[in-house]
Amino acid sequence: MTDIWRSFIAQRIAWTNGWNILFHNATVYQERNEHHLLKDFEDEIPGYLNNKMICEKLMRLELKAGTSHLFENMMTCYKTFIEKGLIDARELGSSR
């Protein structure tokens, strides 16, 4: 789910800046690790249960437009995810 949630953050910041996002098919091949479908499903349950709340929280954030605010906006979004217990605070690394 974290890759999906990161895309929510990117999309929210893009909207603040009036930027468009284009999706298209993959242009590279990725060798994937072995998947365990039930474990993958279990790991994704928080996303299925929380995606609406996450989107609502992101939309209520007061972000600033402009490329000079990208880092600040990302931190604001990530801190929201941490406060909700969706990602670990270690995601912020030493940037806190």
C-alpha cells in the first residue's frame, strides 16, 4: 500500500500546483520478488479500510503552491500518515 499512498501524496501536491498527472503502461521490466498472496492481502487491508479517510485528510491540508514548497508539502503529508499510524516515523529519516 505504501506505493499507492505515496502516489496520493504526489497527486495532492500536484493538484496544489495545478499540475497534471499522466498515467500510461510500464516502460521497463521489473523482476519481482516472490509474493505470498494472503500475506500481501493482509498487508493491504489498512489501505482498503482507510483510503477514503486518507484522501479526505490530504485534501484538508493547507499546502503551498510552488516548487520551493515541495519538501515542506511532502513533510506535511507524511506527518499526517504517521499521525494516523499508517506509516512508521522512520519514513522521515533524519529530516524530522
